[in-house]
Amino acid sequence: MQIILIFIRHYLLCLIGTFFRYLFKNIINIIKNNPENELKYAFVGFLFLGIILLILI
């Protein structure tokens, strides 16, 4: 039973990681279209910092 939970947790974390990668890639593409908007850079920075802190904590 415990091995099944390990596999489920592994695939769930992989799915979450893929979602964040897709989200981060889309945000970077939005920023590249409008490079003069510094508010978007700040948003991406806080989002990325939040993701890192979420993973560490």
C-alpha cells in the first residue's frame, strides 16, 4: 500500500511541476512582448519567489 502512495505522490508532484513550468513559460512570453512594463517583471519575480518558498517550506 505504501508503494502505491509513493507513486501517486511522485506523479502528483511531477504534474504540479509541469503546471508551474507551463505557467512560468507563458508569463515570460507575455513579458517578452511588452518589455517596457516593469510591473510584469515584479509580478514574475514575486511569483517565482513564492514558488521557491512553497517548495522549500
